[in-house]
Amino acid sequence: MIHEKLGINNVKCDGCTHSITKQLYQISGVRKAQLNAENATLEIDYECVTTRKEVITKLNAMGYPLATEENGFVMQAKSYANCIIGKSSVYLESTKSKL
């Protein structure tokens, strides 16, 4: 098991956190994924280097590159879209629980 703490660009809120962690848990080999929106850090436990590559690929696809990577307009736009998806999901889940 590998434990790592990564800085992530474009994390703005709990909507981002929800979207990112939901997607990361779908990757085989990810055992723990906790994202702190305040300081934009991801603590992750995973099984092997291949899993790490999948995590980085997924983060990039969503618009959340590592803090050490390029963060252009396209990445930022993708992150806003995923942020909205995350906020909507959180809202819908909380609404369902009230019914």
C-alpha cells in the first residue's frame, strides 16, 4: 500500500471534493481518497504505481491537475464543470434524504 499527499489545482469547494473523491473511488486499487478543499491537498492510499498513473489521468481529465503541472484555461473550465456536478450531486443527495 502506498500513501501519498498531493497538491491539486483548481479545488474550490466541497462540490469539487465530492466530484473528485467519487471518481477516484471508481479506480481499482484506490483504497482511500480524502481531499481537503481548504488547502487543496489529496491524501490517497493506493496499491501500485499503475494506480497512481490512473489517478493522475483521472484528475487531469476532470480539470484538477497536480499543483506542479500546467494549469491552463481548459483545465480550469473542466474543473468548474465538475464542481457544478459535485454541488448538484450533494444537493440532490441531501434532498432525497429529507423525503
